[in-house]
Amino acid sequence: MIKNLHNKKLFLFDFDGTLIDTSYGILSSINHTRAHYNLAPLTFEQVRTHIGSGRKDLLTKILLPGIDFTEAFEIYHAHHEIKMYEQVNFYPGLSEFLIKLCTAGKSLGIVSNKYLAPIQKILGHLKSPVDFDIVLGADSLPEHKPSPRPLLYACEQCGIAPADAVMLGDSIFDVQAGVAANIFTIGCAWGFNGTEPFQDLKPDLIIQDISEITCH
């Protein structure tokens, strides 16, 4: 059954694993950083649950204790500046869905734990079919997901009440933030973690494909 969300005015999207498939570039930069410290490469299955909480937390989890994380961050960042464009794309149906939302007069936003600059660079690289009303990264505000504050801030900036907004995300941090903000929260099972993040948190809706929701 298709869920009609025509009454919602603002649609907020997580970035990595929800809107954009950035898995290749992230894994490539993770293993480049690990190789610098003579650590064996990891598979995406091994790192996928660590993605979404921010780069600092990711590096903490995929490297060994005692490593200089300032240095590790610089190594990861320099490599990712190049690799983040490889095999990156909108997930199937997402470009078309964004266009439908825009045509229906909905406001659009991105609320991510990725840094703002790479988000903007990837959107430019992919020639995003829509302009987003607000784009927030991990460095945009003092708090990031799972805090509800970025979502509430996006609502405030767009002049739309949380009750009239939707949050779509693939990670536990997205669902926690959406639920805490009292925003209609959709768990996107096509992302990096399948349905795992949603088993206990019970978002308002879990979808396997973006075609399961409509806005008109």
C-alpha cells in the first residue's frame, strides 16, 4: 500500500545511505586510512553500521586506540576529497521523487552528519535536479543527529511546524532524531543498514523503496 503524505510540507533527507549512495568512496577512504597505519582492509559489511554518526566517530571505530586522530582525519579527508565522486549517485527513484516533491510545492532539506562541504560538492557533481531549501551538515550546528536540534532548526528556518515535516533516513541516528523531534519519521531500508536500525525504535513508517510513498 502506498502512503500518501500530501499533507506534509517539508521533507528532510539524510544524505549518505538515504539520498545518495556514497558507499564506494567512504570504504575506499577508510581502507586508505587503515593502510597508512598498517591495518588490514575492511569490507563494507564490517563498516556500514559505523557510518552516519560523523567522520570523527567513524575513524574512532575503524582505527586502533592510541592513533593520532587529527592526523587520521587529515589522511582520510585528503583521500576522500578525490574518491568521494567515484561511483556516487542518487539511489534509484530519488531524483524523480525530489522533482515530484518540488513540483507539488514542498520544501526540501538535507540534514546529515556528513560535513557540509562534501555534501555541497557531491550535489554539484551530480547536478542535483532540485534546489534544497536548507542543507545542514555535521559542522552546521553545535549538535548533530541523534539530537533532534538540527531537524527542529530546519523546520524553524523553513517556517514549517515539525508536525508538517517528514524525516527520511537509513540509520539509527536519523530515526532517533526524527522521533525525538516529533517529526513523521521514515526508515529507509535501501540504505547502508537495511532494517536493522528500525527494529526497536519503531519509526512511523519503514519503506524498501521510495515508490512506497507519494505526495499527491
